[in-house]
Amino acid sequence: ASERIEDVYSQYLEDHFIKSWMAKDTREIDESPPFVSRIKLSRDGHEANGLLSKEISEARPETADLIEFSGEEVHDLLDKLTRKGTKVRLLLKHPGSAGATQRQRIINSYEYLKSHIDTDSFQIRFYQLPSLIRGRRLDTRLLNVGWYTPDIISGDEWEIAGSRNPTVTSDPATPDGQALNDMFGRTFDDLWRYGIATAEVDSYIRSRHD
């Protein structure tokens, strides 16, 4: 009987402790968690905005950089940021480089922002290059990145979809977040550097009504 107990104990020790202890995916208690828990996946734009809104409410960002298309989805976020005194740089798609439906959405969103967000710390520029990524970076502590995809159903080769696409959010200070931040930073800096000023877009909008 004692031999059977010892044998059961040995089997338990081997199968449930030693193998787990020696496994490659076993980590020290003070090690960082695996990457899947350091990057948060949001199913769509609404869920991502909820996460960002919570972050803004808990701690005021000093700066915020955003790459959007029309910017329509982030009106509330932009309002919260500017009311907190955050320095915001917003990139929007130039309406002249979008399809008819999106063009009007961009113009409507831009006019809304001009009339509802009045602060010296809020800057807008426009880009004409194809829209590939969308992103929102709050200081250097949180980065949310997603992708634009062709809106085939619309039948217009210029139209894109973004709000229903998943996004990922990470801390730029982590190794995984740094890779996302490098991509976002390069893209934002280049688009901002060569971005079109609001005065030119104002002129474009006026010319459509002349």
C-alpha cells in the first residue's frame, strides 16, 4: 500500500510540479506578463473611444496626436482633451482627396470642430496621401492604432471603412508598444511635416460654393 501511495505522489510531483516548473512558458512572479495582456484589442471604434475617454478622465494628457479620416468619431474625445488644456495635433484627410460621401463628412466635421473647439492649443492639418492607419497617442503613455480598409460595398474606390475595424492599444514604453509607436510616430511626423494648412482647405471649401 505504501508503495502505491509513493508511486502516486511521485507521479503527481513529476506531472503537476516539475514539468510545469521547467516549462519554457513558466515565468518568475516579478516578470512582465506575456504580450497578449500588454496589448488591448478593441473590437471597433466605439469600444476604443470608451477606453481612451476613461484614460483622459483619469489623468490629463499634456499632448495628444491623432491621425483620423473625417474626425467625426472623435469629437467628444477632442472636446474632453481641449477642455483639460491638452495640446492637440489633429490630422484629417483632405476633402479633395476623398470620395463624395466621405468628402462631405470631412467638411461637416471640420466645420463642427472650428465652431465648437476654440483653443490655441488645438491644431489641424490635412493629408492627401492614401489613408492607411488611424491612431491616437496620449503623451507617451497610451497609443491606440487601427487600420483603414477599402469600403467595397460603397462602389467608390475612394471610400474607406474604419469605425467598424478593430484597434489595438498599448503602452508605448513597453517593447511591444514601442514597435507600434515607431510606426505611428514615423507616419504622424511625416504627414504633419507636409500637411496642408487649414487656410488652404478653407479656400478649397469656399471654391465649391462659388
